[in-house]
Amino acid sequence: MTCAVIDGFGVYGNYLHFWIVVFFVGSALMIFMCLWKKNRLDMDEEPKFQMMKSDTDQENEDK
């Protein structure tokens, strides 16, 4: 018996599915941990506040 054809419902298909899930979850976790360590998650509120400021507020600040 050869595993030239991968059966999605068989043993090899289950192993393949498991390792694909482990790969994607592991890589996402690794990227998250690296960004968290470097403080680069960019979850601060400052850009939101800058975009929500109206143009009249900015004109008043310029004067």
C-alpha cells in the first residue's frame, strides 16, 4: 500500500490535517510572541483618537 494518494478521511489524511493545524497555529503563536516581546502589537488608541478629531478642532489648534 502506497500513500501516493492522500485520503482526507483516512489515517494519513488525519495526520496531514493535524500537522497542518499545528503548523499554522504554531507559526501564528510564534509571530504573536515575537511581536509581543518587541512591543510591536500596535494596540494603542492614539491613531483612533487622531482620526476621530474633526477638522475644526485641528484648525483651532493651528491658530
